[in-house]
Amino acid sequence: MPKRIGQIVSGLPSNQTSANWVSGILNKFKSGELTISEAVEKLSVLPYEDIGHAKLDHHRSFRTGFPEVIFGQGKTTKQLISITERLAARSDKVLITRSNENAYRALKTRLPDAVYNSDAKAIIINRSKKIKPQPGIMLITGGTADIPIAEEAAITAELMGNKVEKIFDVGVAGIHRLFDHLEHIRKARVLVVAAGMDGVLPAVVGGLVTCPVIAVPTSVGYGANFQGIAPLLTMLNSCAPGVAVVNIDGGFNAGYLAGLINKCSTSHSL
């Protein structure tokens, strides 16, 4: 039977988190309110909400530890508001990347606790209980023009509960600027290094540190930069081990990966 628009698949109520929803089903089975087959049926389809123009994955935070992120680019303001309202009703954290101030103003009238980061072009809602952020992530840019992409990485990692330190404008044209910070850089658990132009900086950093380096090629540069393809290829061909590369202008991806690495380095063991 087709799902109705606006229906919560698997019946996740608006006042429950995914974890509570699963716990509730298991408790009902334990108490005898549900049979095995009934519990299996409820758990067989992970909860998402079909609102017509989007299918919202309310269960993602339960599977991955972080809720679904909204890619704002290409969405109408009406679509963005409806998606954000539904996600915010079931999550204490919402992140919208690649948005703009006009969309933010419209959204703010419906969700007053929304905050806009103009550097990262991102909208954030964070109602989670305040916890001490986990240190360990450092963000480095080759130039000032790389900062918007770096800030997208920073707010992503911060929303995941991490503390992010930043060092801007230490590209290879003035490599002595990087060396001035080297002692501090070597204390990081994971580094995010964003650079355009020739894209050499992540490889240089990778040859000086013992932690993973996440390289972010940016589309900053002149003609033969090819909107970020030149630094992307440089980073992919880095001879420094320990350097991983995300997509061009992929600040969100870099911040998310850095957040996962930092979390695993402090909480997991083999």
C-alpha cells in the first residue's frame, strides 16, 4: 500500500527520538504487548517521513550518530522550510549547508532558534544539551579565500561535538608562516587542510605530522586551476602518506570525517 504524503513510515511520533522509538518497541515486546512478528514488522522498515518532495531519514542519527544534513542549494525556500521544520521536530540538531541569507530570513520566522553562518553559508539549529567539546581537530587554509570552505568543515565538526582550532593563510608561497605554528599543529589528532591554486599545502603538512590529514581542494584560483581540478589532482597524487582527499569545495565532507576520526580516536579500541 503506498504511503501517504506526510506519513511517518513505521509510526515514529514527533516527540520521540529514534533510539527511544526502538527502545519502546523492544519494551512492548518484553512486556507482552507485542508479539515477535509484530515487533519485527515495526522494526523492518526504518522510520522515514514522506512529505512528497523529500523522504526524511529520521533514523539516521540512530544509525550513524548524526542526523540527516540538508543540502540547501537547489531547493526552493518553501521546500527548505518544510524539510527543516519536520527534521527539527524530531532532532535537536539541524544543519543546512550551501544556503543563503534570504532562505535564512524566511526560515527564521518559523524557527527562531536558527542561526546563520555567513562565512560557511550554513544554517544551524542546535538545541542539544551543552557538553564540553572534544579537542583534537585543527583546520588550516592555504589562503584567506579558502576560509568559506574551511568554515563549512568547522561548523560541521563543531555540531558533532568537537572543538576546532583554526590557522588561516599559511600557504606554501610563504611557508615560514606554517612553520611558526608547527609545534601547535603537531598536537592535533586530525587535520583538515583546505587549499586552492596549486593545492600543495596538504602534502607539505602531511610530511610534518603523525596524524591523519584530510585534504580539501578548493575552486580558488586562476584559469588553469580548472575550478579546483588542479589542486584535486595534486592532492590525490601526494607523495606524503596519511593524506586523504575529499571532493572539490567539500568542506562538509571533510568536517564530518574529521569529527568521526576524532571521536573514534578517543572512544574506540580494537
